[in-house]
Amino acid sequence: MAVNFDLTGKVAIVTGGNGGIGYGMARGLAQAGASIVIAARRPEKNAQAVAALQATGAKAMSVVTDVQDEPRFRRRCTPPWRRSAASIF
């Protein structure tokens, strides 16, 4: 699939990115050049998704979180967490 936009230098946080539609979105965003953060509940599935993305050359990491717990999710996706992502990407 041809990518018509460039996300190089951007970080995409993909909720539910460890499977199904969310993983498909993560792959598409990675193909456009974004660094990917998989934000989902299951560490094992997160690790598999990150490994698969990295195997394609994408920069990827995961955060174990439940987006239904909004305060916790917001804490996970704001500083100092961003600093740790910056060191990876």
C-alpha cells in the first residue's frame, strides 16, 4: 500500500494496538514513519506486537495500561513517561 503522508519524527500512541484493528493501525502508522507506542492491557500480546513491528524496522515500545481507567492512562502518557519514550526513540 502506498503511503501518502509522512509521520517521521512523530510518536503514535495506539490504544488496543496489540491486535486486530489497533494492530493494523499501528502497522500503517509505522509504515508512514511514526514511532509506535502500543498501549494495551496484556503484556504478552504487547510484546508480540512490538516485536513484529520492530521486525519490519519500526521503532516501537509498549505501555501496559487500561484506557478505561482514564486517570491512570493519562498518567502513563504524560511526563516523565514521555522522557523514557524519547530515550528509546
